[in-house]
Amino acid sequence: MTPFPPLFRAWTQAVLRPVFLAWTGLAGVALLAVVSQVLSRVPLVPSPMGVAAVSLGLLPEVGAIMLPVALFLGTLTVARRWSQSGDLAAMYAAGLGARVLVPQLLLLGLLGAGLTATLSHSVAPAGRALAREALARASGDLRLVAGRPTWVGDTLVRAGAVQDRTLGEVFVAQGDVVASAPVGIIGADGTVTLQRGGAQGIGSDPWMIEFETLRLPLRLPPPRVHAFDMSDASLASLIHRMEAAGKSAHSERLVLIKRTTLALASPLLMLLALPLGARSRWVGVGGVGTILGLWGLQRVGDHLARSWGSELSASLPLCVLSVVVAVAWLSWRER
């Protein structure tokens, strides 16, 4: 019986917990930041249930981005711990170099890459569609504050009194039409219904009427659909149409390719984390520097996509990371 299976089990058990903690912690902080940024840019904040739907929709994308980072930090932490506790030294004394852990690193890294690819290619676009729907339904979740004018898309609404969905002394302005009524009701379908009031046009041909019931739609502009909101099939179709029309699709193709390169970074980061954690005195600095360096290379690639091409630009971080991994292992005597 070889000594490898127990060693592999020990390494896997040691790595999984810090990876999970890093993933949940990083994803939680990143999700809070992303949701806050999204809500700050919309004209109307959804209800708490709507915010929960937005958060749920954005979670897969955030999870996909943070999983390779969590795998790297978890492996880095365990490598440092085994180095300080003497576990790696015991392996060396038994004639086992650190390279015996490479198959396990590759296995965990490839599993992480598969999960990242599934999230980024399939689940994240569907989640973003859910988030867009929640934002589009926000007009039905409208909660006014008495005496405070509120813009809902192109409509200004002000109520002197508010009780749940019933409004008192309502004033509504939409385009060149203004209306007022003593009573108004906000509908779940994104409309406001005024009762026993009056309306007038203030355009070039003024008019005035009285009404028993007037229903006005609260039109929120639909959230803009970006390339990273689209499924792979929709994005590939958009790229084909743009290129057929003679338009540049470098940005859209870059988004599609980066969904794969993000996943491929997982095994490479785990391979780098072992020698970095075992050899470096400043593990934290090395870890943060690696992540920031990859982010910087990705940003450089984004700017060079038009001149270099989407494929080469998206591959730039992976190419540099592969070289760094090779240098780290070849310069490690205990490998």
C-alpha cells in the first residue's frame, strides 16, 4: 500500500476548510459591494424582497469570480501552515518531494475550474436575468414617503399622506400631463390609480378634465443589457451579427472568452500557492500581490483587445501566470 492516498486525504481535508471560508467571506463582501453599486444606479430601489432577488441573481457571478481566488488563498494558507508545523519537512525526510502533491493540486484545481466554468457560462447569465427582472418590477414595490417627491422613471409622484399602498393628496406629473386627486392607490402591476381628481395638459395645446378614475403607468426604463448579462448563445449570436455588419465585436468576444480563462486560472493558482506558501516569509504580501497582479494584467488585456485581438488579450494573464508557476517550481529545490 502506497503512502500517497493518506497524504492526499490529509492535504484535501486541510485545504477544503480554508477554501470554503475564503470563498464565502470573499463572495459575501463582494456581493454586498456589487449590489450596493447596482442599487445606487437605478432610479427606484426595490423592496426588501426585490433586493434579495437582485442579490440572489448576482451571487453566481460573484461566486465564479471569487472561487479561483479562494482556491489560491486556501492552498497558500495550508502550504504555509505545513511549512511552519514541519509537515513538509517530514515529507522531505521521507524522500517525498513536494511534487507528490501536484496530482492533488491539479485534481482540486480542475474541479474548481469546472465549477467556475459552470457558474460563469450558465448560471451567472441566468442570475443576471433574474436581477434585471427584479429591478424592472421595482415600480410595483414603490414605497413613498409622505411629502417627499419621488421620480419613478419619467414620472414624478408626490403624496401628502401614505398608508401602505393607499395615498392621500396625490400629485403626479408625467410628460406634459399633470394630475392630482385626493386618493390614489399603487398597484402591484406598476401603476398608480387616482380617484375623483383632475388632470391637465401643459403643452402647446393646454386642456383640462375631471375624472372618476385615472390609471397611470409608472414606467421604469428597462435595465440596460450588457454583454456579460447574456448567455453564451446570445452573446455568440450578437458577435456574429456585429461582425457581419462590419462592426467591431472585440469587447463582446473578450467577455465570452474570459468566462473560460477565469476557470482555467484555478489549477494554475493552486500550483503557484504551494511553493509560494512554503517558501515565502511574507505570504500575505505574496498572495495579495499575485491577485492584484492578475487583475492588473486583465485590465491591460481589456485595453489591448482591439489591437492585440480578443483571444490574445484574454490569454495574457494565463500566459504570465503559467510562466510564474514554472519559475516557482523549477527554482524550488525541495520539489
